Amino acid sequence: MGCWMYSFYSNVPGLLILLQFFTLSWSPFIEATVFPSSVPRVKPSYNFGRSFLGLDKCNACIGTSICKKFFKEEIRFDNWLSSHLKLPPDNLPSYSGNYTDDAKSWRLVEISRLTTKYQHDQADERICASLSKTKSCSIEHVLRQTERFQKWLKAKRLTPDLVQGLPSPMLRCPSQRLLDRIVRRYAEVPDAGSIYMDHLSDRDKLRLLYTLSVNAFPILLQIFPEAEGWPFPKYLGSCGRLIVTASSRPLNEFYSSPPEVAADLALQLLSLITSMRNNDLNYFFYFVHVDAGTFGIFNNGHLFIRDASTLGIIDKQEGLHLTDGQQEYQDIFSCLASDCQSAFLSCKSVREKQSLVMVCQELLPKLLKGKFLQPAQEKIDRLLRLCADSFRADQEVSDAAGKLVELLKPLRSCNSHFAYRYPDCKYSDKY
């Protein structure tokens, strides 16, 4: 009897863990789950490699601001209750992870690469071949010797000529005001706040240049933070060639959602596009491409831009200064995320309707198709066709989108399932 009782109580922690796992797996709001501190913490068996994180390629990397979190096991790739935590395959573009600040409450985060590991490897080989015609070399050494980086080292201020030819849509039409904002808010250095680059070390300058060359998404999150109301996920930090952001679900997971959810998301999407064209800072944000992964939804139902790598910016306050000829300048930094053959989109060719047309063509039909009763569905389909017509004038497309908004407003509901706007919707005409 004594042995049986000892065996039973010795297994209680394991039973509690198993019970907690099954309880959590049934929760529809797992992102917001707070794990109780009473659950025993099992020592994981992480074995971080510098190559997995991309630290072996620094300072041709994003940064190191969140590396301590990884090594202290306050960011984990697997379910935190697992007793055999292992690193996932290193060839995935993104990973789901858990993040904590106090080792008691955990929340889901997304751990992403700027581009696929294959593309990173191809770019590294291209860098080496540009100097020594070999597949391996000191990536950092080669990039430091380039004409562009030598100009960065001497520069006191980040100016348009220093980013000419970089492939990011964000930098195709750069203004001095935008570049000053990048330097002032660059979060991978301890002393941000100045428009001058005196506080950036040589290492910091190379990391910033590398990030802007491969994928400016992390920089966008830093200079237009979610805390100030911009529709981007929160930037939590970088380690090597990985960035960590708040977790979300991509829009395509909601294509089969109920009518009131579809109407709500469509309204948010149209409102977001409008706000990105017209905002207090006089920046015109436009997409060069959208797909199902471009937008995401937080666990409170709020829609935002999940992947801003295809987002361009035109400064309406300062206007356009670069000519198309100046944008054709290319070097090795122009080829870290592409094959160097892609033609630049002329800044002057960007239209006000551009993002709206893409959303009405690619996303809204899949979200709203066959969701509503007639004659509402027929009217929605007709307005979507008008909104998606790239041959129509900007104002015609905008008018069709406006009529679609008015048609969808009464089709959404006001209840606690839409936490991002409840209970406000009960007392405001806005909803």
C-alpha cells in the first residue's frame, strides 16, 4: 500500500502537466493564455547553434537585441510543457514560439527570417563570388570593403544617395525625413534618438545596411511602432538573422469564417488601406504585391499588416527627389534579396488606387464570396468588380470601395467575440 501511494504521488507533477496540456489544447484563445506558475518547470534540452540563429554571419545580420532571451530559454520554439525541447528544422521561413518576461506567463510569438535560408545562402555565395570567386569567405569582410559601405562609414547622416539601388520598396522613393526617422528610431542600438549617425558603430551601420538590403520589414516595425497606432505587429527584437514579433493568424485562415466575421475583417481591411494612404505624418504607403499572408489577425480580432516587405512609402510632405536613372545604381547590396535583374518600379507610376485594387482583386472576393443573402451579395460582388478594375480612375475605385464600406457596416455584429471593439461598439456611432 505504501509503495502504491508513493508511486501515485511521485507521478502527480506529470499528471498535472498532462492535464494542463489537454486543457490548453481546447482553448480557442491560446495566444492569450497565462500559464500558472504552479506547473513544474521541466528543464529543456536546447542546444542553440550560432548557425541556426545566423550569429555566425554577424555583422551581416539584423542584430542581437533579443539573443539573451533565446539563451535564457525565455523564448522557446516548442510547447513549453514539453520535456524534450529541440530546435526545429533550420530551413523554415518562420516558426511559432513562446515568449515570457517573468517565467510565469507566456504568449505566442512569431520567429521569422528576413528571407528563406536558401536565399540567404545564395546571397552569401554571391557575396563571396563578387570578391574571390569562391563559395566561402568572410561575408562581413567582403561587405566592409564595398564602395557603398565605405561611404556609410564616412557619412554623418543617412542620405538618399546611400540607399540608391537597394531593392526594398520602402527605399525606392526615399525622402530625407524618412531616412532621418530610420536612424532616430533604430532599435538595435542603445542610444537612438538623433538623426545623425554618430551613435552608430561600424558594426551597427553594417547591420542596418544589411537589414535594409535584404528586407526592410524589421525597420518598418521600429519606425512605425504598433504602440503609436500603426497597423504592424510589435517588434520584440532580433538575434542573428531571426526577428521576433507578436503572433497572429494569416487572413486566409478566415476565408471560411461566418458572415459577420467576414464583414468585420473586410471593413478593417478597407479602413486600413485608406489610413495608409492618408495619415497625420503625410506618408503614402502603397503595396507592390499582396497575398493571403500579407495581413494577419490578432487573437482579439484586430486586423493588421503581418508582412510589410512589399510595402512602399512616398513622402507627400517632401515629394519625390530621385529620378528613375538614379535608382538604377546597383551593387552587391542590391542583390542580397533578388537576382539583380528586377526592374525598379518608378515612383511616379504609383497610383492612389494601387493598394485598393490589389485588395479588391486578390483578397476581398475570397473573404466575401457567397457569404450573404440576396440582394446584398449581388451588390457586394458588383462593387468588388468595380473596385478591382485597374483601368478605372482613382476616384471611381475609391467611390466603389466607399459604397462597399456602407453596405458592409450593418452586416457585422457587436459582441464580445470582437474584443478589439467591444464594448465600444455598443455606445459609438462609429461602429
